[in-house]
Amino acid sequence: MAAKFDPIRDLDRFFSDITRTPNSTALPMDLYRDGDAFVARIDMPGVDPSSIDVDVQDRTLTVRAERTASTESSEVQWLSRERPTGTFARQLTLGNRIALDQITAAYEDGVLLLTIPVAEEAKPRKISVNHTQRGDVISSDETQA
């Protein structure tokens, strides 16, 4: 059965294919704060865990991964190929109050979990207020003596 020609659908598909980059579609991410840490969950289905590289340089966290084609046979005739392959990267700009040396990464079931802790100096603190009695205040006459 022949497909019906739909110029609007075909143009939409054409322009979305042109503007879509592997970086924007291949590594979708959820990012949220959970207590004293930021958590990033990055989908990486079909990625070999040994190809995942996470590094931080100049407050930019970069995640790189490679997804290879499932078949390398020259005999294959593709009917549809929608799963992108190649090297993909995702970058996050980190603020000044992040504990860079405590970032952790774990990969399970096709999802990379990054835990990015907030630095101690950035955590909210309770400041106690000292209460003094009126008689405890030193007068200006006493300071001149």
C-alpha cells in the first residue's frame, strides 16, 4: 500500500531532521535538587558503560558516551533507522558553590545518575543570637579609661 502524500507532514519531518542534533535528542536529562545535592538522570539506552566519560573542567561538567550500531554486517538492508549512533555529549555549567571533588556517577539500566553535592559553605546555616543584659553594655566613659 502506498503512503499518502502529505506535504505539511513531510516538510515538518524534513525541518525537524535538519534542526535536530544528536546531542539534543540522544541524551535526554532530568535535573532536580534533592536536599543538599543536585541530581541529574541522563538516559543512555544502548550505551556501553565503558564508553561513558564524565569530567569537570572550569566549572563545566561534560558527559560523553558512544552508541554503536547493533549490526555491522554489510549484508543488512535497513528499512528504518531511527536510533542515532555515534558519540554524544551533554554539558552542564556548574555554579561556584558545588563540591566538585564529591561528584559521583553511577550507570544502571541505561540511565546515568550524577549526584552533584552542594559545598558546605553554600548550605544554609542557623546563626544563634546572643542576648545581653542592659547592665552588660560597656559605656563610652569606661572605654576611654
